[in-house]
Amino acid sequence: MVIISCLAWGAPDALAQKYSPVGFSIGDYAGDFVKEEETGRIWYIDINQSRRYQIAENDTGLFERLKQAAKIQTWVAIRAIPGDDVTSTVKGKTSLKGIVYDQNAPDLLWHIQKKALKRHALRTNQDILGYVANAILVKESDIKEYPIAYADHDYSMQEPAKKPVYSSNPARLGSGKFIDVSLSEQRIRAYENGKLVNTFLISTGNRRYPTPKGEFSVLAKLPVVRYQWSYGTDHPDNYDLGNVPYNLRVMPHKYIHYAYWHNNFGRVMSHGCINVNLANIKWVYRWADEGIPVSIH
């Protein structure tokens, strides 16, 4: 666990003890096939990256796409999970879940159901399409935290501002992933391959503890960080926020991270870090890769 000093303007210790979430999860639906009630779109939630791939009839590369998202397991481990035509007698938990395959049989995928602890063989695109007809029914909002890795529709979104203030290095918008942090708007924009794929309000540093401007990158993704600092005995700015999940380090002592202690996003609130609400930090933590550019301006 990392202990760091960077944020939290005036958060009392009692809040840390009462509300601080401990631990980290890749999400309730990782490893599952799910179907949106509103649109009928079917997705596979990649258990490795916690990103989602659309299951579409016109996707000729569907089998290979799922294979890329699969984990290689030994046949002994795979065979230990009962087939879907057998009543499961497996007790306890298994490390196998989601799409897996045996490296000695790369043309055969297996889906290990998390709850039923059963396996189903998938050999072709048609096998997959038939199998996902029984996908878990969810609301679109239930899976928004999982960024889209592949879809047969345009997943970009419109700018929320009439005249957004871009980074001093707009050339970065044209390739790969890029995080743009606007201090004046108190807003993050996430770009992928030139498209705006998400944007949301944040809280950055106040006048006493400003968030530095400049060109940075995601240095590390840390599941849990303990935010704690003392300025001296009985100093009013001392804080201990407990263990906080979902942390993107962008400077040695500055993070983009979850803030459970306030809901004033859109206003400056922190000691220099970038505060994000739970739904949005889950999204950006899963989406961001180590090394991608982060511009703060």
C-alpha cells in the first residue's frame, strides 16, 4: 500500500474512518456476456482489461477478437470445471472465469461462467452468437464503467462546451489515448484515436495548494493509495483519508483519484490532486494505460 500526501482540503478524520472504501474490484460483470435492455447490444467484458467488446453478427473477426481477450490455461484446469450439460459439483471459488483456452488447442475457446462454475465450448462465430443469446440482461448504466474496446458503432461523444479550451499540445488529440485536464473548466476530457470518448467534472487544487500545469503522463496505476499528511500538531489542514481505490499517478506526488469525501465536482477542492467521483474514476482507471499523455492547463 502506498501512503502519499497530496490532496483533500479540510476532510475530517471521522469521514476517513466511516466512508473510506478499502480494496479494489475489476467489476461485477468482468468475464461475462451481457445484453443492454435499452439497445439490445451484447458485450463481452474482458476480464484482463475490464473493457468491453461488442458481440455483433457482422463482425467477421469476432472469434479472434475474443481469443485476444482470453487467458491461456492448462487443459487440466479447464477440464476441472464441469461442462454446461453437467450439473456443477464444484465447491468454493475457482481462479478460472471468463474466456480461456488451452495453448495446445488454440482453435477452441471456453467460457467459464462465474456464478454457475460451468464451461461452454466456442469454436466459431456462430457458436458465439448462439451462446450469447442467453447473455445477462443489464441496464446500459450498469456497464458504463467499462470502457469500449471494440464496437460496430461510433462511441465518441459531443463536446459539452461551446468553445472548449484545449491543451497547448493539440496534436496529441490525433493518435492513441490522451487525457486533457482543464483547470478553468474543472473538467477532464479523454480522447482515443482523435475521438472524445468521455468527459466529466473534477475538482483540482485550491489557491493554497494548486494543481501544477504542464505536460505529464500516467506514471502508474495503483489499486489502493492511503492519503495521509500532517503539517504539524493540531494543524487544521492535517488529514488521513484512509485507503482510497482507483489512483492514476501523473506526478511523483499528484494523482487522478477517487474522492469519496465530497460531491462538489466542478469546483476546486483539493491539495493539488485531481478528485473524481466513483463512476467516472472507475471508467478512467480502466481506460487509461500507463504512459499515455496527460495535459493539465
